[in-house]
Amino acid sequence: MRLALLLCLVAGTAGAAGPGGSDGGDDAARLEVAVGETVERDVGIAMGLRCDDLAIVRVELRTATPESNRFEVTGIKVGTTRCRVGTSIDRPSFVFEIHVVPAPRS
């Protein structure tokens, strides 16, 4: 009985994440980054990350303040990958679809 209640609670809160959150839908936040450039996003208290293809991007999760973390993405080569920031069940999570584009010509 307790397990069923816990599963209902987890399923009920997963849909509350909104765009880019952990609602299981295909609403990943789109990030575009050029090869050699870095972009950052605030991810609140999310901890842990997992990406599909680390040959395309270099990623880091850094502490910005005691209440906030920053997700940093640097483009390595042209392509597309997805990353989930927030792998802990008791913290928020975000899904990013990352598009690496060619570096601007100088």
C-alpha cells in the first residue's frame, strides 16, 4: 500500500515541472551553441547530469550560489544531443536539446 502511494505521489509531481522539466513530454528546452562557445543556464537546485553524446558538447554543472546551480555547455562539434540536468529523484530536473552550430566566421 505504501509503495502504491509513493508511486502515485512521484507520478503526480512529475507533470508539474513545466517546459524543459521532468514531465516526460517532448518539451525539452532548446539551446543553441556555436563550436568553441559556451552558454549557461540556471537550473536551481538540480544536481547530476547525463547527456546522450559527449562527443558534441562539453558540459559542467557548477554551484553559482548556495541556492542555485549553473549548467554550462561548450560546443565541440556540429550536431544535436539531449542532456538531462537533475538526476536526483528529490530535486528538479530539466531536459535540454542542444544544437551545436558552426563557429561564426571572423
